[in-house]
Amino acid sequence: MTDILETRKLTKNFVKKLDLAAKIAGHLGANVTEETVYAVDKADIRLVKGEVLGLVGESGCGKTTVGRMVAGILPATSGKIIYKGKNTQSLTGAVLKDYQLSVQMIFQNPFASLNPRMRVETIVGEAARVHGLISSSEFSGYVDDMLLQVGLDPDFKRRFPHQFSGGQRQRLGIARALAVKPELLVCDEAIAALDVSIQAQILNLFMDLKDSLDLTYLFISHDLSVVEHISDRVAIMYLGRVVETARTEALFSGPNHPYAQALLAEIPRLDQRNRRFYTIKGEIPSPLNPPSGCHFHPRCPSATARCRSEVPLLKQVGEDHFSACHLND
Amino acid sequence: MNTVQPALAVDRLRTHFFTKAGTVKAVDDVSFSVNSGEVLGIVGESGSGKSVTGFSILGLLDPPGEIVTGSIKFQGEELVGAGARRMRSLRGNRIAMIFQDPMMTLNPVLRIDTQMKETIKAHRNLSDRESYEESLKALDLVGIPSPPERLKNYPHQMSGGMRQRIAIAIAFLNKPDVIIADEPTTALDVTIQSQIIHEAQMLCEKTGTALIWITHDLSVIAGLADRICVMYAGRIVETGLTNEIIDRPQHPYTQGLIGSVPSHNKRGKRLFQIPGMTPSLLNLPRGCAFKSRCNYADQVCGKAPEITSVGEGRYIRCHHPAPERVAG
């Protein structure tokens, strides 16, 4: 059990810069300030080689931002990403390239993530050729192999993305990611845009590839039943913070954090009939202006004075089970 | 049961789109009915014709779409061929629709109170004061905090979940007899989804409204609907009570759909998967539309199966229905 990737106090703030009019107004004495979105706040996650970590939360909780920082698409505001024991911010040259290639991302919308003007063979094979993984003479055969690997017919390689269905395009996105021989795949809502019967096909593909290529996944999703199915461990985020992480069985059988408990209770299941749907009171607060202390306290049924003032830290509550809640003390 | 007139009865409805590329049979021979206080789930993937069914009922089809044959009876009154005036007096009044995107319902440049009062005054002879009071009550009912302030807001000042709740409040304003909800929670998070379903459930129970819930999500519909229709490529392939459909599906497509739901499978095991993909409605295969993806297809399936009764209120469109086959 070696960690392939770890984040330490990973933080991302998005600052909306003042435009000219606002700056002038500021000079004239108007009360204008830059707006900061606290997208991710000191998130600690850990990925063990060969496992699937499910990252779940509602929209706006920062799970995609974490994924993008891990994949190196977004720079972090502060905090560290440790990849195979090395801090990625201090990498340079060949080592940096190595890290960038070995962490690849699969996007939610297969209609937006493929260049509509490129042929399939270019989409899939270009990165591998540019980075010198294959020579030009190997190109054609390599693309064939990649397409076969994701269950597509190599005869399709001269086609354009618009000639494919949603499920096939998602397979193309996967082939493109696999073409540079990654070790870690960040799947950001990778099956959310697909039909139910196609979702099952792609989920199966993910599991087959993981076994045959020894991959590690950071599987980001809002669909809890999908995450429960595919993940070995799960991290739950709420408003930029990781509130609970545990092994999947432990989390789904005994969630510790009040938010995790409420969230898991809401999962619609096939075996429940004529059920009463219940609600967590209130809405997710804006990350522009998050509540003090524990972010969940305005909606929490058992919040105390301490929850309003002090930020809870992740503490161990069981074997490989961490939760950020004051009620555990 | 049979003596009760259904709130809405659709019989052999065919809605086709006459495009340059050919005729798209979006809805092809669809029949169902829903009684007061009942929740009917219509399940299907994209392109199965479930939304067009909803649009047909409300008379919201745009050319080249057209109802070719069939009847839609609302409390015994025929809606196919009804005049624009009559449809306008029913729509939003006796039959209401909730769309997937609440901005289909809401006008972005009008305040919420304007839109809600408008909906009331279009159908009922109420004063401004009275319709304001009703709007307040409706917002309170769907669980929106501080309704008086929210009524003064514009749609863009609210979150997606809140907008959808406003859309639901508007649908329920005139206490309609039938509500058609077209994927109302698909774009929303689980916690918001629960809230929305919770409101819809409570309102239907209180007012006796018949609810048609169109979705692709079997897990949601299992907990909500009394009866389920499964649609595939414009046709209903199986219909019956929720327990029957979920526990004892007989059509290979329904079996495949249920088998591929993650929570139905062992964790980490391969999911049951339906091979191939939904055929284009422009050139459907001859005979059964599902045959190219079906493990049980044979020569007989070259002829389109008719919908047949296999029990009380249970219909299936398949040459090889088998209750004992269990997918996965």
C-alpha cells in the first residue's frame, strides 16, 4: 500500500478582479472590494496505488477544482500536491513532464472535450507522438491498439467526433487519456452525461481498464450509487472542505459526519417503494461568503456554539475512517 | 376501479415529425391512463419519446411535429383537435407541466410575483391582493424561506433548486387535476432532488392531483410511482405496477435497465450491460426496435410485437417475455 498521490492543505481561491469602473468608484470612496470564492479549503486527500477514490459532494462543493488541481490543469493557491513522494510544485524538466503525463483527466461532457475539427486518430495519437512515446511509423498501429482497448473499431479512426454517439465519444476521451500511458486518471463526472444503459458500459470499461493497466482513479461524481459501486474509498466534500473519508463499506454502512448521514439517506434506491422523501433543511451556502466555523452548522440538527466558531479538523474515528465534526470529541 | 373515470387517458397516440430527412416516429402507438391522486412514472432513455408524449398532451408540439392518430382524453374530454382557446384555458390551469429546465417556465425579465399573479389571474377572477396571497401560500408550500422577499426577486437571483421549486409552485397554483413533470430533478443534486420530490408528493396527496413523472432514473421512480410505463424508441414496451416492473420485469429491455443500475449490483462487480446503443428514430430496424440489442431475438422479432396483456393492468410488447429471466 503505497500512496501514489497526496494533497496537503490544498487550497484554491478564485478572486474576481475589480473592473475599471469599480476601481474608479473605489478611488472615489465607494465601498467596493474584490470578491473571493473559496472553492477548495485545505483539502487533504490520499490516493493509494491501484485503488479508486470516489470524491463526492453537491455542485459547488469544489470537487471538480480538486480534480483539476491534481491533474495539473489549475495551479493551487496554497498547499501541496505530493506525487510519488515529491512535491509537484518543485518539479522541473523531465520529471515534471513525467508527472504531467502520468496524471490524465477524463471530462464530463464528451461533446465539448473533443476538438470537432480533428480526426479521431489525431485526437487519440497526437499527444503520444509529440511527447516521443511513439515514433511516426508506429503511429497508426498505436492508435488502433488504443481504440481497441476502449472497445472502438479501429476503422473509425479517420472519422470526426460528430460522427459518434455520446458513449462512443466518452470512449474516445478515455482512449486519448490512455494514449500517454498514465498511472492516475481523474474522472470528472465521466458518466454523468450518458444514458443509463451506456453508463453501465462505460463503468464496466473503467473497471476492466483498471485491472488490465493497473490504474488508479480519482473518481469525481455526484451520483452516490455509482461511487458506491466503483470506489474502494470515498471522500465527501462540503463547501470546499473534505468532511469525511473512509473505506466505501464503512462509510455507506456507518457515516459519521451529519452531512454524510443526511446525504447518504437521500440516495434513491430500487428496493425502496412508496418511500417518503425527506429533506436537509436549507440550501448550500454561497462559497463567496461561507459560514464561520463548521460550514455545515446552519443546516446541522445538532450544531453547538463551538460549531459556529471553530473549524473542525479531520480526526480519526475508526480504521482508515476520518471525519471532521466536533460531535466526535 | 373501472367505473372511475381516469384524470387523463391517452389512447394509441402517434406523434410524428415530418422532417426533410424522413418521418421521425417520436411517439408510436402509446396508450396509458392516470387516475386522480396517482403517480405514473414514464421511464426511458434519451430519444425514447417520453418528453414528446408530454408535449403532445399539452398541445405544445411545434411543426414539423404533429399528432397523427390517437386520442388524449382529459376527464373524458377529447384534447386532440381541441381549439387553441380551449387548450389555453386548460394549460396551466387544469393541466400543468414542470420542465427539466425551470427557465422554460420562468421569464428572466419578470419578477416572480408578476409571473405568479399572472398565472392565477389568467384563469381565475381574483383581485391583485388575493392572487398575491395565493402566491405567498404556494411558495410557503414548496418550502421557500421568506416568501415575501423572494416574490420580489428575479429568477437569476435564485439557485437552480430554488427556481425549480418556484416552477413547481407555479404548476400547483391553480390546483390542476394533472401535472406532467418532465425530468424535473435531473439537473439537481440529490439533496435538492429529495426536497423537490418531497414537495410534489405532499402536494399530490393533499390536492388529489394526478402526477405523471417522466424520468430516466429508475431508482427515483421506484420510490415514487404507483405504476410505471417503460418506453423504448417511441413505444411503450412494458407497463404495470411499480413492484411488478421493478421486481419481476418481463421485457428484455426493462430487465437490462434494472440490471444496469449500480445499486442493484454487487459492489465492484461488473455491471450488467445492454449491448449497443439506442437506434436512430429515423431508421428504426424493421420489427421490434430492440431486437439488435436483445439476447433473445430470433426470426419472430422481425415482425413488430403488439402490446399484449399479461395480467391485471400489466402489458408487455415482446415476442419472448419471460418472468423467470433475471438480468445480471
